[in-house]
Amino acid sequence: MRIEHKAMAGTLESSDVMVTVEPAEQGIQLSITSPVIRQFGRAIKQTALETMERLGVIDAKVTIVDQGALDCTLKARLESAVYRSVGITENIPWGRDNV
């Protein structure tokens, strides 16, 4: 799946995460900001990369501003931002392996 335009999902409220995806030339460029980056940075990165791979996204700039979100919230925000960026608004295959 190719990111077509910049899209966002989430908020900056406590226990949430703001995700922005944008087109990129090559590969997944990941930027993570979080008050718990020392404890959970690797897990946040792994979840983001696994979700992008599952969705078939190969080229994207992904910015994550975490406020202590759970893993399931991060996945949902990533999916929402990706689907918004490609204009998918109906029959969304939430959480499925095959998109």
C-alpha cells in the first residue's frame, strides 16, 4: 500500500497517541516521541513496524507522539492514519492480516 497524502489519527491526551503518516521516497522512516521511550521505545518501534508491514506499507514517514498509549491503541491509530491517507473510508478491514 502506498501512502498517498499526509494523514493523522489520535490525540495528545493522556493514554493516547498521535500518529502522522506521509509519503516517503524509500522505506519506513520512523520518528517516536514519548515520555516512556526509555522503558517502551523498542516495543513502540516494533509495533509500528509490524503494523506497517501487515498493512503492506513500504514507503512512509511515520511520526508517533505517544502519551502512554497501550499497544492496541497504537495499532488502531496507525491503521486509521494509513487508511485515511489512501482514502479508504468504507468496509475497513480493521486488524485483519490480509488487507
